[in-house]
Amino acid sequence: MSPTEEIHLKLIEFGRLKEQGILTEDAARELSTRAAELVIAHFQREGSLLREAIELLCRLATDADPQVARAGIIGIFPELIERLNDSFDPANCQLYDRLFVQLIEFCRRLPEAKRLDEGLTRFGLLGEADFLKRKSQISNLKSRISNSASFNSVKKVLLPSRVTIGADVAITSVMIAKLRKALPQAEFVILGSRKLRELYGGDGRIRIREVAYERGGSLLSRLTSWLDVVEVVQDELRGFREDEVWLIDPDSRQTQLGLLPLVENDRNYFFFESRSYQSPPAHSIGELAGKWLGELIGDPAPAFPFVTLPVEHLKFGQTVIAAIRNPQSTIRNRMVAVSFGVGGNERKRVSAEFEEQLITYLLSDSKLILDKGASHQEREHINRIAANLRAQGKKVVEIGEDDGVEFARQNLVQADVVTWDGSIGAFAGLIAASDEYIGYDSAGQHIAAALGVPTLTVFVNSGNAVFAERWRPYGKGRVNLVQVDIVN
């Protein structure tokens, strides 16, 4: 049976289950996952978009039943879009553009999407062809260089966040590093999470303008959040001439990877197509970002990711690590910061057994800082590890945001493992004062590399070698990778 024939049957099944009122979350999840698979199978077979599958995914993701809608969201983002984008295949980037434009057009017709439709119309995006034409224009880098404003006239650079902190460190900070000398008068404004202040609050030329993106929100809320970014951009442009502000889009989810405009005139809007841009011998996405921007401004010199931690986070990390080290001992003075956080994606994890074995191995010659992660599930996971370590006779001390430096000085001297439950900025301070960082593919690896701390990253089921190459930490320090393939 061809993908086209099968998706017709799936649409009929969806209609029947809806009509009979028996569309369960499990049934919706099965339909959603299969529709995503059929999109990819049809593209590989025919080289075209299976529009009926996108129609089914949209109908599921916008269903009035929140459980059904959640199943549809899973099919659209983790099962389809992330799979396409993680391939770093130029053909898959084009498929993404076409399918997401169809998704936008579906959503704008919903009765509750009036604000979205009005916003798109205001930018002259009246149909799918308008989106694709604009995307083609902004992806043509060479035509933009000759139109660039005089560097000395640029007073501000706006950078929409990549949404995840690790990606902002790996990509957005490289762009800022590249532009600092070229634009000596410019202020750099990252439009993103307030957490970024914890990593860049020590730099007077960087400002964080808070803009939220609902990664766990409904399909429509994710799309309409773009309008909030537009409003912020318009506010940041107020009082400046057109040639005084650049807008650098690092392939942000805020613009749905360049499909949604932020300004009416794209003359000083520059889009980095991170999923298809190639410049051998560069492999990591941070290095590629620097290469791309170098082509834009005519500067081939390399640039590296960085963080500029506020003084309080740096001092906190130094104080805690100094308290743990035993100046009288010649052994086990090595400090390793460890994070088993996976950003909600359990497919990035090896196993609890692997993590406990790794900790046991590290404790033979090191003391550890063990991050508890960002979610309740991750905290419970680390609590179980800590309980097992105590049962083995290890001294485990827990510290958090409310525990000051005096607590550290008084309680950490004999600790084997110190668990951290608190902000990303303070954890970055702990990483900065450590001798090595070890973790899965997540924000910590990029922060460590940006700090120049030796880094070991474990990539699990990365899907293809290109993904691990792109997302490997990039920095001036030592970077090691371990790739693990797990058969489920």
C-alpha cells in the first residue's frame, strides 16, 4: 500500500472515530505518529509533500479534546519536524518549509485564530506561495551583502532566541562574538528567556529582552507567540533609523525557522539557515554560524561561543568548589561537574545503571558536583542516585539557591558528591570552577565549552553522524564525544 493510499484510510478512520465519539488519546497518538511517518516515506519515494498527512496532523493538533491535541502536537514536532531538522539535509529543510506553511495556513483559518490571520495579512502573507517566495529571498545571502548598511552606523543588533539555552550559547553567542569588533557602536539585544541574564548579565553590551515561547503550548499558541516577538521588535526599533538596526535570525523557533517575518522591510534582516548551511571543513553548528556571519561581514577570522556570568555566580562557584577541595590532600582534588539532564527528551538518556556506574568510576579519583536538572522527574532521578550513594557510605551534601557561601564553607569539606538544585547561572559558576564537565547533549555541554572547561558529551541514538557533528560542543578547550546507540 502506498503512503497516499494509507493516509486516505487514516483520514477515514479519524472521521469515523470522531463521529462515534471514541477518538481516544492512544488512537490519536497512533494516527499522529503514522501520519508523520507517511510524510517522510512519501517524500523519500515521490519527492513531494503528502498534504493529506499534514491535514490529518493539523486536525488532530487543533482538536477540542486537549489529549487528542497533545497527540497531534507530538506527531508534528518530535516525530516529524525535529526528525527532519535534525538530519541537517537541505532537501528536508525545503520539505519543512512546505509542510509548515501548510500548517500555518490551516491554523489561520480557525475561528479562534483571527489575531494570527490579521498579523499575517498585515505582512502581505496571503497564501502559501507568499511564504515560500519570502523564504527564498531571505535565504539568498549574496544579494544581502552589497545592501548592508555601513558598519559604523549600526547602533543595535536584535537576535531572536533559539529558544533553548544550549542553542543560544552555541550559536547566538558566536554571532555576537563575531560582530563585536565589526560593529563597535552596537548594543546586542537577545529576544528570549530571562534565564539568559544569568549567563550574559556580566556583559554591558548585551541586553536580554524577555520574550516567552510556549514550547509546551498548543499549536495555535506557538504560532501566535510570533506576534509578541513582532511587537517587541517594533518597540526596539522605535527612535532608530532603518540603517541603525540589524536583525540577525539564527534560525529561531520564534520565527518558525525564518517563515514568519519580524519587520516589513527585510533589507537589514539576515537569516542563518543552520540546517542546510555548509562550509567545509567546519562541522559544529557554532563554527558554521561564525563562518556564515563571516561571509556576511567579510571577516574570515574564527569566533567562539562565550558566556559572561554575573560576578555573584562566578564567586559562588569558586567558593563552593574551594570548600569541597581538601588542600591537605594530594588525591581526589579533581572536581567534575556532572549533569544527566536531557531537556525532557528521555531518548537522550542511556540508563540509570550507566549513570550510577559512571559516578562510581569518577569517584575513584574525583569529587563531583551533580546537577539535579530542571524538571520534577529529573530531580527525583538524582535523589534516587544520591540515596544509593549514601547507602554505599558516600557523603552526599545537597545545596540549593537559598544556601549561601557560609553554608558551603561549613558543610562541604568532606563531601564526596554535592548535588545542586537551583539556577542555570549558579550551575554555570560551578562548571566554571570545575576541572571537567560531563553530561548528555544538553545546555551544560555548550556552557562548559564556552567557558573553556574540558567537556565530555554522551550522544545517545543521535540518528546520524551529522547530528552529533553539528551539536558537538565548540570552544577553545578540550571537547570529547561518546556516541551510544541503544536498540529498543
